[in-house]
Amino acid sequence: MTNLAEESLIKTDLYKSDFVDTSLNDINMEFINFMIKQNEKLLPLYQQYITVSEDFQKFKSKFLEENNSIKVEDYNKEVQRYNDTKNKFFNTLTENQIAKAELLKRWYVTNSNFLKNNIEFEDLYEKFTNSN
């Protein structure tokens, strides 16, 4: 994802001076940066959630295998740890998805307005899509 984001930033930067109207360029850069920050924010939380989930399963399995009872306090502590981690990840994911949906709506409006106001873009479009 990082390479794709970097390549997208470079390609977007290449055409920033082709138009006086930089709105599409600006929103593209904002979207790319949003995606980079999304990964930086969500990946550690997801990894932590998976680790805590696995630890919780091991905790429960240990007592089942040994046929021992679990102290309610110990079990509740592990459940709380799991729930806190899970809720932090899913709350952040939900906030991110809402922000992304709003950003995409703005991108569609900006893209539409840019194309309406910059008909000559069609002549230059092939230059950016067919170059390596």
C-alpha cells in the first residue's frame, strides 16, 4: 500500500501545474494522505485486537484443558481487556469509515465540477493514464 500511495502522490504531483483549477489535484492528495493515515491508525489497533483475542482464547482453553475453574475476577479481567481492545479497534474503524464516506462524497463533487469546468482535461487524460 505504501508504494502505491507514494506512486499516486508522485503522479498526482506531475499534473498539478497543468490547470489553474487545482481542486481535483488537492482532493486526490487529500484522499491519498487519508488512506496512508488510515493504515497507520488502524493496522496497530487491528494487530493488538488479534493478539488480545488470541490471548483470550488461550486463557479460556487453558482452564478447559486442565479442567479447572476460573476465578470470576480473573475471567472478568480478561473479558474487560478483550472488550476494551475490540471496542477501541471497531470504534476507530467506524469513525474512519464515516470520514472516508464523507471524503468520497466531496471527491465525487469535486471531480464532477472539475470535469465540467475543465473540458480540456480530456485531451490531457491519456497522457497520465498511458504513461509508465
